[in-house]
Amino acid sequence: MPKPDLTASDADALIDAVIDREGRYVNHPADRGGPTCWGITEAVARAQGYAGAMRDLPRADAVSIYRRIYWLRPCFDRVALRAPQIAAELFDTGVNMGTATAVGFLQRALNALNRAARDYPDVAVDRDVGPRTLSALDGFLNARGKGGETVLLRAMEALQGERYIALAERRPSQEAFLYGWLANRIGPH
């Protein structure tokens, strides 16, 4: 059952769930992200000022990085005020594929679902949550009502699933992760 809005404690719960799913230190040879801890890649940790060994990344640092880089910077908190399920999906997809990719899925789905721009204008797929994307989301939710958020979520997950399969087809080494991606990233998390 969707909540009316996604509070700070709900964002904390999303972050905790990602950290639980990602686990502690991992350095899988097929993972192009390299060493990770709590799901934070070494490149992201370094860009955020962490200089220690990845296996020692404090959980609190990971929480801070998730909140700043994967929730606030891409404006998912603003989406949460309108559509908490969509914000949760954007966050989870953003962690796994990058926030710009997640927003691109939202924008593509909004454009495909606007009935040839009769419900609201198309938005540029610029992979950024700005006023036009938020306006399109408002227009979609107004036009489609209570069940609209669930349908939009399904459209975004369909795009995500297709991308996972295409990635595994292009790079067979990524097949090592495909089952887990589909099991843990598509559908209820």
C-alpha cells in the first residue's frame, strides 16, 4: 500500500535495505565497479573523500554517501512527495545503474504513457529531475489516478529488466550477476 509521502525515516529505511542487500566488502572479479563496501564502489568512496581501505569503509559513511549522492542530489526526495513508490525505485535503480539511468527510465516511461501528449507534454530524456519532469509526473498521476503509480513503476522496471538482459548478452561475464539483479532489483524490494 503506497504511503502519502516518503519521510526522512522512510529514506533511512531505503538506505538500510540497500546496504543489507549489498552486504559488506566485495571484490568480485567480474564486477566492473571493482571493490565495494556496503554497495559503495571505490571510485564513489574516493570521490566523496574516503581514503581508507575499502573493506574498512564505515557504515555511517556509506549511509551519508547514499543520502547525499543517490537521494538528495538527483532530487528523488522531490519525487517522493508525489510518488513514494517511484522515488524508492529511482533510488534503488540509481544505486545499481546510476541515478541518470534511473531518471531516464522514468522520463521514457512518462513519455510513453502520456497518450501522445494529450495528458501532459513529453519531456526531454535529459536524465535529470527538473521542473518539467516533475510536472509530467504530476500530470501522469492526475490523469491516471490511484493505480497510475503502480503502472508507472512496472514500466520503469520493464526498462530496467531489459537493460540487465542486454548487458548480460553483450558481456557474458555479467551473467554472473543477472539472476541476482532480476531477483533483487525487479519487483518488491
